[in-house]
Amino acid sequence: MLLVDDDASILKAISRTLAGDFDVVAAVTDGTLALQGATTLDPDVVVMDISMPGLNGFQTAAELKRVGSPAKIVFLTMHHEDEFVAQAVRSGAMGYVVKTSAWSDLSPALRHALEGRRSLPLLTPLVMTDADTHAVQFHGNDRSWLYNVADVLTRALYRGDIVATALLESNRDILALRMNERGWNTADLEAHGRYLAFDAEDVATQIMREDRVHCDSVAELVVGLERARTAFAGGPRSHLTLVGEIAAVLCRRGNPAAALELEGLWDELTHSVPILTICAYPAGCLDHHRTPEFVSDISGHHAVISQEPGFGS
């Protein structure tokens, strides 16, 4: 790891935090020194602040890309706004960690980056950057998570997307209220073909055959979503944003193997279509399966990881 921050005390604290798990090859205080260090030391990852004198973090990332550095970028910053996270995604960064959560989130973000997955504190920027991908969101509080879901769907609707949810009934009701607060009536959206609402329990039952995921049933679900997407005014060029907790339901039913099977199949069926899928896993559904290995297996089926501070601790 190469660490970059204009605050020497931050460099010392982060060096101590990472020392047990990672090899910190250098800690430097500006973007110019980061470029020199990346060239001479060839680090796997550069952990970098955004607001720095001279070259800021985004400018340094652009320069690293220009000179052909293979190092992955993980931003460590005080900025938590959507616009900053979106700019980090556009810059090609593989991770974004807010400094106040560094103790819990930085090490997981680095591991994800090294394994080729992007780690973000929130997923609204995926819509802002037109990222059609398979993401997972680990969370501990349904209420705050549903505020975030409403933000994602609002951005998607303003972009012109079809949006879909596959949630528990209680979460669907709360989400409808959150959407209404943002000026969207889900019943009206549904009537106009812009909102598809599925019951996660029903779907989880429909796609199973003798404790195994039935591939054809999942494929039929994807075909139905594609049909709805292409039938909308935007036609084949439109996007679809889906938030679901079907796999989490399978975990709650005591079948984590089926949850993993579903994640892998979904990734395979949707990787070439313009669908942003966000799979939600509340901490409660993992009470009996929340081992580092299982959470790692779930993460392995997603290109983008988001988790609340402390979830992985």
C-alpha cells in the first residue's frame, strides 16, 4: 500500500490501522510524491485523500492512469456527498471510504479492491454514473437503508429508468412512503409502467424446486424485466434499476447455498443487459450464517460492495 494524505497524523493512524494486514511501502503527503512513489515502488493499491494542496486526489488518480500505473485507487476522505463518490467512480477508483469509518471500512475496501471489486459507502452514485452492474448492500437498519433505496430509485426515475423492487411487504410499504416524500406516487408509477413491485417472499418460493434454485424460473423473471424495460418510451436504450432482497429471504429460510446459487445465476443472466441490480442483506438475515467466509462468498458474486460502518467487524 502507498498512503497519500497531507495530514501527517492521519498517515500515522492509517499506517497503524493497516500494519497487521497489509504492507505499507510508503506514506507521502502530496500528489506529486504519490506519482513518484507509484512509479518507483509499484504498489498494488494507493490509498489517497481527495482534498490536498497541489494535485488533489482526483487529479493524482488521473495522472496515475495517464502514466500507466496498474495500482488500484482507494479514496480515504472526509467528503461523503454523492457527487464526490460519483466522481471517484468516474475516475476508476476501486474504493471510497469516509475517514470517520476508516477503522471498520478501510481494510474490507482494500481486500475488495485487490480482488477486483469496487467498494462504496452508498450506491446512488452508480445511477449517477450510468453503471449497470450487480451490487450488494449489507445493512443493519431497515429504516435508514430504505431512505437510501428511495434516493437510488429517485435518481433512476429522473434518469428515465424503469424501476423495480422485490422486497418484503413491510419494506415495500415504508418505501412507498419514502418515495412519496420525494414526490413519487408508486401506484401512479406502476399504472404508467415505470414501477414494478414484486413480493420477495413470493418470488423466493416461485424460483425454488426441492431446495434448489430453478434456473428457468429465474430466467423467466429476467425476461419479464427486459420486456418491461424495452416496452418503455426509452426502448432498448433505457435502463432498469432493481432493488431486491430475494436472496436474503432464502438465507432467512435457512438455505444460504440457494442464496449463493441465485446470486451467481443472476450475475450470469444479467451481465450483458442494462440492469443495475442492488441485492440487500440485512444483518438479521445473516445471524446464523454471518461468517467471514459466507459474507466473502456473497461479495464474490457482486462487482460493487456497500456496507454500513461496522457491519464486517
